[in-house]
Amino acid sequence: MDIATIIGIVMGIGLVAGAIMMKESITAFIDPASAAVVAGGTAAAALVSFPLSNVIKILAVVRKAFFARPVNPVNHVTTLVRLAEVARRDGILSLESHLSEGDYDPFLVQGLRMAIDGQDPAVIELALEQEVETITDRHANGRALFEGIAKFAPAFGMIGTLIGLVIMLKNMDDPDNLGPAMAIALITTFYGSLIANLFAMPIADKLALRSSQEVAAKLLIIRGVMSIQAGDNPRIVQQKLLAFLDNKQRQQLENAAA
Amino acid sequence: MDIATIIGIVMGIGLVAGAIMMKESITAFIDPASAAVVAGGTAAAALVSFPLSNVIKILAVVRKAFFARPVNPVNHVTTLVRLAEVARRDGILSLESHLSEGDYDPFLVQGLRMAIDGQDPAVIELALEQEVETITDRHANGRALFEGIAKFAPAFGMIGTLIGLVIMLKNMDDPDNLGPAMAIALITTFYGSLIANLFAMPIADKLALRSSQEVAAKLLIIRGVMSIQAGDNPRIVQQKLLAFLDNKQRQQLENAAA
Amino acid sequence: MDIATIIGIVMGIGLVAGAIMMKESITAFIDPASAAVVAGGTAAAALVSFPLSNVIKILAVVRKAFFARPVNPVNHVTTLVRLAEVARRDGILSLESHLSEGDYDPFLVQGLRMAIDGQDPAVIELALEQEVETITDRHANGRALFEGIAKFAPAFGMIGTLIGLVIMLKNMDDPDNLGPAMAIALITTFYGSLIANLFAMPIADKLALRSSQEVAAKLLIIRGVMSIQAGDNPRIVQQKLLAFLDNKQRQQLENAAA
Amino acid sequence: MDIATIIGIVMGIGLVAGAIMMKESITAFIDPASAAVVAGGTAAAALVSFPLSNVIKILAVVRKAFFARPVNPVNHVTTLVRLAEVARRDGILSLESHLSEGDYDPFLVQGLRMAIDGQDPAVIELALEQEVETITDRHANGRALFEGIAKFAPAFGMIGTLIGLVIMLKNMDDPDNLGPAMAIALITTFYGSLIANLFAMPIADKLALRSSQEVAAKLLIIRGVMSIQAGDNPRIVQQKLLAFLDNKQRQQLENAAA
Amino acid sequence: MDIATIIGIVMGIGLVAGAIMMKESITAFIDPASAAVVAGGTAAAALVSFPLSNVIKILAVVRKAFFARPVNPVNHVTTLVRLAEVARRDGILSLESHLSEGDYDPFLVQGLRMAIDGQDPAVIELALEQEVETITDRHANGRALFEGIAKFAPAFGMIGTLIGLVIMLKNMDDPDNLGPAMAIALITTFYGSLIANLFAMPIADKLALRSSQEVAAKLLIIRGVMSIQAGDNPRIVQQKLLAFLDNKQRQQLENAAA
């Protein structure tokens, strides 16, 4: 998992724990039954929402989204321009040997292989765009799991608090016990809110960001592959791909070329 | 219904019941009048939202979505590639006998029949895409029913609690009764929240997931049928369909071919 | 209005009234001033949102959506196939006499009249699609009115409760009156919630469902008209329209043909 | 401003004031400091959201949307059909003198002038559609201002209540003062809710309705101009434009023609 | 930062502080531990949502969006018309020297350079539109950061209040301390609401407005560049661009021409 995620979660838990410990023992906020209602209820709702096989597949997608270092799009541009030079000089068939030797992005390899096979450009573009859509769907499923948790955890937090309140209200004979009973009732809401806002929702947001970055990179590669397939001059290939880069990345590209 | 749904709901109810029973008799949370307000009010609102005939049709769609085991898209690919081989070898008309013998997906059969009939590719594609849209609409209606329940159950839970609070506040003469009266008032909110978060919303989410999977499978079949209709080489058919598979499914396809 | 709507609303009110009367006189929940704040405030907000002339037009659309029995799309298909047979046999001009005699859907008549007039297919399709858009806009306005009520009724319910609470808090000298005063304050929230969840929101949902059904029927008719205009074989016309039917409706169509 | 808006707001304020005065002096609900927090805080947030120059421009758009009486689309149709007759009879160049004499919609004039200039139809259509998009953007900005107020007013209402509650809780020595202090704390929530639900949200909704009506009228004009430019028969022009009218408007058109 | 933003935030803080100081010392609302929970928790959630490198890049985009004075689209039109005159008179190649001398918008320069290079119009348009999409994505990321803060700050405000409430309820022995303890508990909700509604949400709204303005300007430039590339008459170029201007801006353009 990327370090920012770990730092963020540890920092959030640390802050909350610190704020508690300034005035009270942390044990006042640890209640296994409350944790069971919130975590278990959320897990149960997630189990209804997502078939088990999907959860496993989704977690694999999520893990990959977290661990895979996002490739700088500048690298894709330089790679594509270099391959365009080879294709221009030695013919597109000569790319075959380059692709099998180098360590290229599988999506790029797949697109260029179709081009080398002499397939119709419209077919290549359609297949690559369809694949981007398949990937987007998978990412959306991953996000849906965490969005589901962000939705169900506070709901079961509230359900837990309702349970606590009803029990407390049924037993109001001992007024001394009212405060502590209500304190425990509120702990499930606290858990649910923390799970939603420190884990589930931020992770869903990060998956959305990563997904949009990966899709942008894939669209860049499609544009590059189509340009190489069309036999474009490497300078034109680069110019077509510049539109995917921001100013800083264009600067990097110029520095790399220099 | 798929097992995960049953396990999830049973587990959720079990957890909630367990949390209650640790401190209180479960009967404290069973109140038929409260259940009538929440379930009845939700049913009444659903009846206004959806004409009865639609509810019956919707439930059939939902039941099908739950019981039908989702077909692995890999199987669709192998089937389509095999049919492409037949069409390539013996002509597209020879598919007719295969289709009437084998146990094929009805949507696939329908598309290929139109191709065998020699209809215009654009007409075939339009008809199949229109059917996907009709299916998507039906799924959306099924989802809308459960989303409606997820919306109305907490609302009638709150309405029940308001009724309980107003009655309690009108009769504050006996302070000893305040706690238990408020406890009962809160039970409708508890019911509404549980119905929404353990049944209705997760089932709506699962229907969304199933719908997107079924649509993806249908789009795969459309692409395959159009490719067979165009007389594509089976290798090309497979390549066009690969874009719908993730890496693990591609692996399965390779293993199946080996 | 369709019966389900009336049954649903009556059933909802009955349940709520029953739940109240089990413990308290129903008069405790009837407060004209509260009703005036909620209903009047909601009406005032709706008046700002929608010009009067629009409200009248919208209500006509809504009434029509409720009273008009939705036509079974199977009937549209059989009608279109029958007209296609006539057009194929006697020429498209021969449809004119059929249209003026039979009791046909006005939208269908309008489309076929344009075809009989010999207008360009693209012009016919554009005009019919534009009309579907105009209808969709009108339905959306009708829905917007009920969605507005569903939004403003709970808001004015809360405003009424705030008024009641402020007055109660200003006059805390007589503690005996606190409970009843707060009970009355809560009644506006109760009214607002009931208006939103038993009337406005379910009706908005039903309008959405009806609108999508009517649009689907119109799209079916467009496809059929364009197919007749193109001189398609009746069998092809039917095949093109099948995509708009679900399995049960296809069964009905086969039974009708038999 | 259209009368319904004024009536609605006056009626809403009257109802709320009446409900208050039935039980309490209206002065109990007037608190300048509370008003300053809610109105000032909302204004401050709006100032951060919208640059001053935009607010001024937006208010002009809004004022225009309110004061301009919406033109009956039937009038646009009769005008366009009449101009189509002239163009058909005397040539499109002859429209020039009509346009400079009559009192025509500026958008219609602009479109016909481009047609008279002999510009390419695709260029005319693109320019007119772009203008519709520019108008839609401006309307969306106007709506965004009122949606912002509808969002920020309740938020600053709650912030004001929090301030009041914190001050009250810090000074609990005098229990007699608790009620009135909390009453004042609640007044900001009351103000925020009233601003949002009686002014800002309904006005945003009305702007949305007006915008959709204006856009529909502009699209009707575009269709008409393109039809005149193409030299269509006036009867065809009318038939193409009928799709933008509902049944009642078509009746009006027939009556006008009779 | 533009002045309205600073004025708005200062004015909002001033109003809130003023409302507090009318009745209580401002120190009652300053609590470092509460600030740490809200600001720290929000920062932690943001850190999980957005990788650090993205936050830095996003802040650069945001800073630019705030500081860059939005260019009046009228200036773009006059510049493009002037360049169209040069291109018409001296040929498109003659623009090269103008572009290298003058102080032109980089996006405009890039588009015209591609036109001067003699690239295919479709390629130029695609590249420029792709760049607009890249810019829109970057703006959306900037907005997402502030929308995230607007979402997490109130959530951690509520988490802080829950912590305070639980601690207070656990220690109800000293009733004199109840009020002040609850006051402090509420301060985190106050902080969270203020951060969301005075900073984060209004800034996100302003970024949305700025983004839409910048995109509209870029689309205007694309239309102008394509028109110059096509060798359009300067009068036609201007007419095509008028659609992007509102009435006041058209007036400015006429005045500038006069």
C-alpha cells in the first residue's frame, strides 16, 4: 500500500486516540460488543451486496491499484516516440522483436501486436477502448465495495446506538447508570463514523483518483498506438501525445530529450 | 437466492440479536404495532410508487437475477470462437443445425439467427443493442423497487418514532413510564434502519452489480456475433473478445485452449 | 387515478391512524395551525418554484399519466406488423384509409402520415424523436413538482417544529405544559414527513416509471414506423420490434399470432 | 418579478408569521444578531464562491429570467412559418427587409441573417447551438448562486445555533435562563431554513424551469431557421416544428390558422 | 488569491467572532485539542484520499486558478480576428513571426503552430480538445481535494463531539461540569462546520466556476484556430466566435471595433 495511505490512517487513529487520552483512559472507547455490531453488520451488508467471489476479485483489483506505482505518462510518451522511430525507420513489423525483448506495458504491447498483425485500425481502436471500459468497470466495482462500507458502517453505528438507547430507556430505575449506558450506546456511532471517514471513504476516493489516472494513461497509449499504426512521423506522434501532459510533464519530456 | 445473500442477512440478524441479548431480552425489541407501521407504511408507499402488475414483473426479474448463476464470460468466448470456426469452415448457414442442437444462450441464438437469415449487420446490431437497453430498463426497475424500500423504511421508522414521541409527551404525568415509552418509540426507527441497511440497500446494490455483469456479457456476445457475421477468422474473433476479459479470465481461456 | 395509488395512500393513512389510536385519541394528532404551516409553506414554496400556468399544465400531464392505462407494447407490435402487411401488399399510400378509420395511437398516426406524405426518413425520425424529447421534458416537469413537494414539506415541517420549540423554550415557567407543547411542535415534522413519504415521493417515483414506459412505447413505434417506411417485410418489422419486449410479452405475441 | 414568486414568498412569510402570532409575539423571533450570522455568513460564503463581477452578471441574468415573459412557442412557430412563406415566395434574400422592420426574437434574426448571408448550413447550426450552450452556462451560473445560498444558509443557521448552545452550556448557573437562551440559539436555524426553503431553493428551481423553457424555444427556432434555409415548403416547416408543441399548443396553432 | 475570496473569508470569520463576542469571550471557542482532532483528522483522511505528490500538484493548479486573472473572452475574439486578417492577407505561414513576437495565450499559439505546420485539421482539433480534457481533469482533481475537506471536516467535527459526549457521560458524578463539558464537545462540530462552509465548499464552488470559464475560453480559441486554419474571412471568424459571448461582451466587441 502506498505510504501516504498508511501514514494517513495511523495519523488519524493517533490523533483520535490522543484526543481521548488527554481526558480519559482509551479503554473507555474500546467495547468488543459495539465493534462486533458495527464491523459485523457492515460485513453482513457487504456480503449481501457483493457475492464472495466478487469480493475476492475486487480486493485483488484494489491491491493492485494501491501497490502498482503509477507510471509517469512522460515515460509512455518517450517509449511511444522511440517505437515510432523504429517503425518509421525499419517498418512496423520490426517492432515485434523490440516488444518481445523490452519491458513494455502489456496494454501497449497488445495494441502494437494487433497493428503488427495488420488488423484494421478501427478494430484495434475498438478493442483497446473496450478494454479500457472493462478496466473502468472493474475499478468501479472496487470503489463500490468501499463506498458500500462507507455507507453501511455509519448505519450500523446508528443501529447499535439505537439498541443501546432502547435498553437504557427500558432500565431507567438506576439513574446513576444512565450516563455510562448512553456513553456505550454512542460508541457504535463513533466506530461507524471512524470506519467510514478514516478508512472506507478516503480509500474509495483514492481508488477513483487512481482509476482516472490509469484510464488517462491507457487513452494516451491508444492514441500513440494508433498514430504509430498510421505510420506517423515520430515528431507528429509526440505532438499528438503532448495534449495528455501538463506543463511540468512537458518540461520533463524536453529535459529527457535534451 | 445465492448463498452469500442468505448468509449475510442471517449473520446480520444474528449479530444484532446477539448484541441485544447480551444485555436484555430480545422481546424488548419485538413490537408488532411498530412493525406494522414500518413494514405497512413502506409497503403502502411502494404500492403508490409501483403499480401492482409491475411489482410482480419486477420480482420475477429480481428472482431471476438472484437465482441465475452468472455465466463465466470465458465460456461465452469459447462458444463464440467455436461457432466462428464452424461458420468459417462450413459457411454461416451451417450454424443453424448447431444452434438447434446445443444448449446456447438465447440472446446468442437470436443474434446468430438474424445473421443466418442474412439480415443487414447494422439491423442485427441495432436490434441486439435495443434488447440490451430493454434488459437494462427492467433491471433498473427492479433496483428502483428496493431503492424505494431503502428510502421509505427509515422514513416510516421516523414517522413511527414521531407518533410515539408525541403520545409520550402528551402523557407526561407518570414520569416512570417516560423511559419505556421512548424506548418503544425508538423501535420503529430501529426497524426502519435495519430493513434499509440489511435488506433493501444491499440487495439493490447486488442487483446493480448483477445487471452490469449481465450487460457486459451481452455486449461481449454482440461483438462476437457481429464478428462471426462479418466472416472473421476465429483467431480474430477471439482477439476482439479478449478485451472483455480480465487477466485471470484470459489465463482461464488459455488453459481451456491448451 | 390507478387503484394501487388510492389503495396505497388509504392503507398508509389507515396504518398510521391505527397505530395512533391503539394508544391515544387521533385528535391528539390533528392540529389545524400545524397543518397550515406545513401545507401552506409547501404550497408557497411550490408557487415560487413553478409559475401558476405551469402548475395547471403540469397537473394535466400528471392526471393523464395516472388515468391513461398504459398500452401493452405487444399491441403496438401487432398493430405495426398488421400495418406493415397492408403497406407491403397495397403500397404505403393505402395506409391512409386505414389510419383514418381505425382507432390508432396518435403518435403512430403522425409518424405514418409523414411517411405517406413521402417525407425524408431522416426528417420523420428527427421529428418523432424530438416529440419524444418534448414529452420527456413535460413528464420531468410533472415529476419536478412532486419532488419539490417531497423536498419542501419536511422542510416546513421542521420550520414548524422550530417555531414550536422556540415558543416552548421562551415560556418554560409552567413545566407541566412542556410535554404537550413539545408534542404539538413535533406534529408539523410528522405532517411534513407523511406528506413527503406517503404522497409526494411515491407519486414522483410512479411518474418516473410511467414516463419511462411511455418513452419505451414511443421508441418502439418510431422503430416500427421507420421500418414500414423502409418497406420492410412484415416479418422483419416484427423481428426489429421484438427487442422491445420481454420474454413474457414475446410469448403473448406468439399466442396472439396463433 | 413574476407575480407567483411574490405571492408565494409573501404567502409563506404570512403563514409562518401567522402561526407564530397565534401563540407568541412576533418579536420573539426577531433577533438582529442571529440574522447577521445567518445572512452575513451566507453572503461571505457566496462571496468566496462567486467573484463579485460574476455575482453582478449573474443577477442580471436572473432578473432577465424573472421579468422576461416567456414567449409562447406557438408564436415562434407562426412567425417561422410566415417567414418560410415569404422566403419560398420571394427568395430568402427578401427576408432581410422583413427582419429589419418587424419585432423579431434577436436569436431568430441572427440565425436568419446568417442564412441570408449565404453561410454554410453546418456553420449556422453550429453557431446557433454554441450560443444555446453559452446561454445554458449562464443560466447554470445563476442557478448555482441560489443553490449556494440554499446550501450555506442552513449551514450558517446551524453554526449560529452551535454558538448559542456553547455559550448557553458555558453559563448554566442560572437555570431560569436556559430556555430563553436555547430559544435564541434555535432562531438562527429557523432563519437559515426559511431562507433556503422559501427563497433560495424555490428560486433556483424556477430558474431551472425557465432555463429549460428558453432552451426548448431556442431549439425550436434553430430547427425552423435550418428548415427555412433549406428552402422547405412552409407546410413542412410547420410539421417539423409541431414536435416541439404539446397537444394544447397544437390546438392553439390550428385556431390561429383558422 | 482574488480579493473576493479573502474578503469573504475575513468577513465570515469576523461575523462569527462578532456574534460570539457579543455574549461571551472568544476564548470560550478556542480549544487546541478540538482543533487538532478536526484539522488533523481531516488532513489524515485527505492524505489517504490523495497521494502527497498529487496534493502538491493539485495545490499548484488551484493557486493558478485563483491568481490567474480570467481573460475577458472579448480579448480572445479580437486577437483571433486580427490574426485571421493577417492570415488572410499574408498567408497562414506569416502568422509564425507574429506568434513569436506578441504575448499570446500559449494554447492559442500551440493550435496555430500546428496549423502553420500544415497538420490535418482533424488532428489539430483532436489534440486541442484532448488538451481541454486534460485540463478539465486537473481542475476536477483540485475541486475533489476541497470537496474532500468539505466532507471530512464535519465528519471529524462529529467524531470529536462523540468523543466529548462519551467522556462526559462516563463522568456524570459532577453535574456542575456537565454544561461546560458538553460545550467543549460541541466545539469540534462548530469547527468542522465552519471549515466546510466558509473555506472548503465555497472554494470548491469557485474552482468549478473558474474551470468552466477557462474551458469556455479554450473552446472559443479552438473554434477560432480551426476557422483561421480553414482560411475563413475575418468577418466569418468573428461571427463564428460571437456565439461564445453574451450581449454585454458583444457590445464591448463593437465598441472596441469602433
